[in-house]
Amino acid sequence: MGGRDQGLPRTGMAQPRPSEAQRRYLERGLNQAGGKLPLFDGEGREISPKTIEACVAHGWAEPWFANPLKPGWLVCKLTADGFRVLGARADANEPGAI
């Protein structure tokens, strides 16, 4: 019936990996409670909205809450896939984690 593998996940296919800019952004959430991601880089420059949107599109980050002071800013946190793509455990940054 039709093509093979219909509806089944493909194995052996490379999973997308974050670019250097995306990785730097995502890594900043590893040391924050709940995996909160920053709006600014370590030098005070705004994180590119394209970087944030790409991480959300890949499922590595998700919107956390609306910023009432700057409604256009997307405040996000790492997802389980975000921790995984960085080689970290999601529960490693929770309060009381060892």
C-alpha cells in the first residue's frame, strides 16, 4: 500500500543541531532556574529574535511568559529537547538537584 515507512518515524536521519549562535543562547539557560533563557547576551546586546524564533521552531525553547514592559520580547525557557540537544538533563538545574 503506497510508499514504505508511511507514518513511521525515520531512523538514522540526522537530527538538527543548533548553530553556534543558537547553542550560545541555549547554553545560557543551563544555569538558570527552570531553564530561563536570556534576552541579552553576556555583553548586554539583545539576542537576535531570529535566533530565539529558530530555537522555538526546533522545539529547543518555548515561550515562558509575556514581558509586560516589552511585549515584543519573547521570554523563553529550555524544553526537554533543548536540554537534550545540549547534552544536559532537564532536572539538573532544578532547586535541590545534585
